Amino acid sequence: IPFFINIMLHLNKNGYYCPKPICDKNDEFLQVLRGKPTIIVNFLEGKSKNNITIEDCYQVGSSMSLMHLYSKNFKIQRDNSLSIKGWETLIKNCSTAVPSSVLDKLQPNLMKDIQNSFDFFVKFWPHDLPKGFIHGDLFPDNVFFINDKITGVIDFYFSCTDILTYDLAIAINAWCFDKKNNFQDKKYQALLKGYNSKRKLSKDEEFFLPLLCQAASLRFLLTRLFDWVNTPIEANVVPKNPEEYITKHKYFKKLVKNIKYVEN
């Protein structure tokens, strides 16, 4: 939690529209409420959108690039447990915890397909791309709008230190498909244009973006697949169907197949 507190304070100091942690009279941010670590943050005006426009995607790209620029000198680091280092464990957990009947119904040989993708990422992962703070979960429900303008970005609890373009790849998965999971190229181009308006991608970042998009789709496929059958009934969480990310993973896998990468 101290990482999340400090990054939100840092971004607020730079004028970025994210929740601002509030301290008590002793200048302490972190409290304990009913035995759990707790913070209070200020209220952000606005609502998330269900019907995403091309202009929304441009703003999201611009907003993310500002976040990356404003956090450039943020010194605290936090490993991303849901990046490539953690996927091997996730794959094993899914293989053992998800019944084969569920896997077969979703897609024949699904775990084999997932393993092949993971092996591919291990060979070609772009370790040398620029790294820094990433939000890690910039989905539409975490972005607030008023009159079609972004007024707030929330939910920093997956934020960490990782490849900046991986953050962009997560956003592409979240914002650039329609409700039937068809890829929307105009939204994709708008998101990229928005990002490049503040922080221009290098040629290497552009080259590896399709691979990182496929990797991001695999990350959400794995967590949704595990949670689909392992979320307790009493949990205050609604499991999300992994089929969405099976479709997205297939789409990006086809793109990546035509690109020649050099093995690490």
C-alpha cells in the first residue's frame, strides 16, 4: 500500500487527475480499520463510459503517456507479479485447478495453446525496452469522464514497475475491441496517436507492441480462467468470463505470427 500511496501523491503533485490520499492530523496516510490496512482518498467527479468512441481512445492514450511522463522521476519500484515472471505459476495453477471439462468447453487444447504462447514470450521478451511506473489496469471502468473529457483515473492497485509499452498493450486490449470482441483499428490508431502526442514511442517499442498486446491478452486470460472456477461464492466479486480474452489472444497471435523476432 505505501507504493500506491506514494505514486498517487507524486502524480497529484504533477497535476494528474488521480485520487489523492488524505493524511490524518499526524500526517499519517495509512490506517487500520477492522484489522485491515486502510487509506482515505479524495472524491473524483465523473463516470466511466460503456460506449467507447474514437475520441475517448485518443484521450486515454494521451492520458497514459502523461502518467508515464509525470512518473518518470518516481524512484520507488514494485515488481509486477502479473507479468512474464509470474505467468509460469499462473499456468500451473490453471492446469491443476481448472477442470478439463471447463477447459475443453472454452477451447480444445487451451492449456497447450497458452503454454506455446508463454514459451514464445520467454524466447523473444523485449527486456531492454524503457521501463517505469505503469498503471497496469487502465480499463474503461477505471477512467472517469465529464462531457467527453477525462476527469479521473482510479484503481492503482495493480500499478507497478514494468515495460511502459506493456501498459499501452493492456489499454489496447481494454479499449480497442467492440462488444463482440472485434478489433477496432480506428480506435487503435486513435489510442496510439494520443499516446504519441505526449510521449513518442521509439521504433523498438512500436516493433514489439503486437507481441506485448498478445502477452497482455494472455495475462488477463490466465487470471480470468483461474478466477472463473476458483472464486468463493461468498466473495464480493463477480468472476469474468475468460472467453473474451481467448478471442483477443487469438487475434494478436495471428498478428505476431507474421513478425520476425530475434531470440534472446
